[in-house]
Amino acid sequence: MMIGGEFTALGRSADRRELTARLDESLEVLTGLWSGQPFSHQGAQHTFDGVLLLPPTPQQPRRPVWVSAMVRNERTLGRAAIQDGVTPGR
């Protein structure tokens, strides 16, 4: 299975470590933005200072997030465990 063409075609890295770091940071940002409270974040990919996204999501504590996880990889399963569901991969 070829992985990465969709990223490299847009000038992005297809390195799994970088993709994982981007995903983790993005999940953190989404959770903060959906809180209905002013949110600040400074990371490798995103920087926000006091952003307030309204209206807040009606789901609490946030909108449901399902992630894909490799069933033989503890890190991806751990990420899925703190979200709302998992779509298992091989």
C-alpha cells in the first residue's frame, strides 16, 4: 500500500512521525476550539492566541472524534482510547 502521495503532491512530508505529530496537535487544537472558551495554542503546526469559536459545539465535552489505529501499535491505540472511537487498520 502506497502511503504519502497525497501529501507529497502538495509539498508536504509523508514521514509517519511528522504525520503523527500533526494529527496529535490538530486533535488538541480542535478540542480547544470546540470548548466555547478563549483558546491559545503554540505548536509546531498551529499558533492561536485567545481565539473564541462560537457557537460552541452542543456535544460535551466535545464533538465525537474517531481515529484510525493500527491494531499492533500501542501509540495509535492509545490515541484512539482518549478519543471517542476507533477504526482499526492493519
